Amino acid sequence: MKEILVVEDDPQLGPALRRGLTAEGYRVELVADGRAGLERALTGDHAVIVLDLMLPGLNGYRICAALRAVGVDTPVLMLTAKDGAHDEAEGLDTGADDYLVKPFSSVVLLARLRALLRRGGAGGTDDRSVLRAGDLWVDLAARRAGRGDSELALTPKEFAILACLMHTPDQPVSKEAILDEVWDPAYTGGTAIVEVYVSALRKKVDAPFGTHTIETVRSCGYRLDTRQERRAG
């Protein structure tokens, strides 16, 4: 079982990351202080380090630079509330392998982690990074989707919704579950926005191919119907 070190001082985000990653089958060590995070990163055996930028004691830039200075090459995914090219460049220049701006969806986080695990040689290729239903496919790591040889031009939210449905094919997924998975927890606009995006997604995933893969489940939400996918093919 791969172990991930999470260095995050937010009292809500840190435990949420630990719960989510544990549910995905990872072993998670959570540290809420920069200096303690550096100590654990230096002494522990972790497959990936998820590192917040703004930390008490020592910030993420300095932690990452210190690790690289002593030859620790564990892949680092840096998390930050700062959204700017300069901040991203500084993070990468100090040795981070990837950079994710808050808020982010768990689908994107997991895909980035799988990509880093493969890049770092920690366990080889993870088949879970590519989801398939008939000729419909979603590559979570590369953030690409398509039907057969035709790649789909999806927005980030359309991609995240499709991935959410493909994680549990032939099972209904409520609009509330999609909202929780894809949208920022601070969003308070209700589930109508999910209907809008699913409608747009169908126009790209199904309409051009004469398929009916994304099915409405009355009084619930939606289902990725692989039986319809097979009949359509």
C-alpha cells in the first residue's frame, strides 16, 4: 500500500484529504506544521508528498527546497490558495513536481497523484487512471476523454462530471453527490447547475455519436448506462 504524506494545516481540509485518500486505498500520514512536515519528509518512506504552501513554522517553498537540497526526490504536489503564474513558477523552481490551486475537486487531485506515482516509479502503471465504458474512455491522469479514436473537447467541470459517473457505471449518482464531488464546497447555488452541465456534456459525449450513455434517473440524478452503450455500438 502506497503511503502519502499530507502537510496541511487547514483543520477542515487536512482531515478531509486524509479521509478521501484513505478511502482510495492509500495509507496517509497527516502533519499540520511545516517543521514537523519537513522532518517526516526526511525520515519517512512516502510515495508522494502533498504539501501546502502556507504553513506555520516553515512554508512549502522552503520545505521543498530543503528536500531537494539533500537529494530527496519524492514527488511533491504543492497546494496553494494563490493563483498566479509567479507563484506557480516559484513552486516548480523550488523542486515541486506539480501545483494545484485551491479549491480543487477530488477527481483532479487523485488524477494528479496517480500521475506522480507513475512518474516517480512508485508502483508502476495504475490501471485505475483510465476508466472505460464500451468505446468511451476517460484518462484521469492526462485529463483527456474520448470515444474510440475521437477525443472529446470537455471543460474541466464536464470532465469531472463524466469521471464521477464513470467511477460507478450502471449505478445512479445523485445531483447532490455530483455537486459535492465537482464544485467548491462554498458553492450555494443548488443542483440546477448540475443539470446545465450534464446537458452540455451529453451534446459532446452522446449526440455526435448517436448514443445515449448518460441516462436521467428520475428523482435522483444520472447514470452512465453501459447497457445502452453496448446496444448503440
